[in-house]
Amino acid sequence: MTDEASAPANTLQAELRAARAHATRKHTRDFAIPGYGGRLWGTFRALDDYADVRKIIVEHRDHHDEAERELLMAADTLVKSCEGVYALRHGERTDLRMGLGQQLAEFLGEPVENDRQAVFTIFPTTLAVMTLFGEVDLWIRAVGVQATEEAAGNS
């Protein structure tokens, strides 16, 4: 097997390596957290580990109330995919050095027992939780489709 640096840039080997590197790069996007007038934002990563996603699904599969199950899964997904939270103050971005969870809820003056409970405290309504989850989930799926198409050479 040859070293990546030794493969000429125009070879099939180099093209395949570049496609793989692009498909596996970390994807993030910032979303406003509802209820704060555009002043509180989260940086979310596209969940790319099947084990992460499967763990969230399995944890809630036996929950009998479908709406509550969906809310719990949405909250857990938002917590898992949020890499960090920042606030905008006087046009400046301030990194709060925490994720979407218990530490943020307590920073906002709302003591909670766990990250999931924090989501329901941080967000003004459960509909706001589902709305942001829908936006993040749609983006995560689009990133997955785009990476698949790019790896196949269809972009």
C-alpha cells in the first residue's frame, strides 16, 4: 500500500482518497435556540455514528405514548448532536463553553436533574423542541445524502 502523499493527484487512488476524506469530515451547523430572540445559538454536528442513533431509538422504543416518545427522542438527539452553545451580545459571539444540557439550564437559572430535563426547561415549549429537532434532523439527513452522492461521484 502506498503512502497518500506518494499518490499522484490525478490518479484513481487519489480521487478515492479525496472522496473518502470529504465524506468522513465532520459536518456542523449553527441553529438558533428558540425562545431567546436570536441571541442563543447551538452548534450541532451531523450524527454519523449509527450506535449513537440506535441507542437513542432503543432507549425509548417501549414508551407507550407515541408523542412523548418522539419528544424524548428529539431531546436526546439535540443533546447528543449539540457541540456547544454560544450567545450573541452586542453583535459579538460569546462561547458559553457548554452544550445543550444541564449545565446550560443551570447557567440560565433553572436547576434540573439531567440533560433531557434541561432541554424541556431551556426551550419555551415542547413544540419549540420538535421544531428545532425537525430542522436539525432534516439537515443531518441532507448531509448524509450529500456525502453518499459525493462518495459515489454523483455531485
